Amino acid sequence: MMTLVLTAAPAGLRGDLTKWLVEISPGVFVGDPGARIRDRLWARTVQLCRDGRAILVFSSDNEQGLEFKVHNHDWQPVDLDGITLLLRPAAPSARPSRTTWSTARAQRRSRRPGWAAPGS
């Protein structure tokens, strides 16, 4: 059994895949071809889906019972002690990194006993 999810794929590729798989939702294909056909479908998907993204999930003889392949996707499969997980990159921090302290902080520090004024 395999599931192939496409994003921003050309219409010709979707038509090609419907020869072997069933499109259950726009861009989501499901089917049970053999390993040779699955590998050829994936090669065709990578060839035609240059700017788009694709994720292939298929059954396999391992502890999880499935494997992943990705093309131009943010999530990457990572093997951790025999279990494949999809690594999602960390979102960029919403707060910009601080390069200097504010002038108000410097003024407050200068008023404290035992602290020297900035620039003195």
C-alpha cells in the first residue's frame, strides 16, 4: 500500500499517476502497486514535479511497517534507532535577537550605587 501527496504539481503528472493510483482528494493518491512500479512512479514524480513538493509513504518490512520518501519538502525523514521520524525544521523565532540593551536600561543601571555610568 502506498500514499503519495503532491503540492503544486503539474496537471500532467496528476494524470499520469491516475493510471496506477486512485486520487482520493486533490493531490492525494492511494494505491497498491508493486515495488518496481512504485519506484518508477516516484522517479517520474521527482522528474516532473520540479518546483512542487511530494511525500511518498509506503508499506515496508521494518518495525514501523512503512517508509517515507520526500521531494522538495521542509520535513525530512530521520532514522532514530531503527524508527523513521519526520523532522520538522524549527520555526524562526518571532522575537528578533537582541544586539544591544536599551538606553533606559543603561540609565537605570547608572543610578544604582556601585555601578558606573555608561561611557565613563
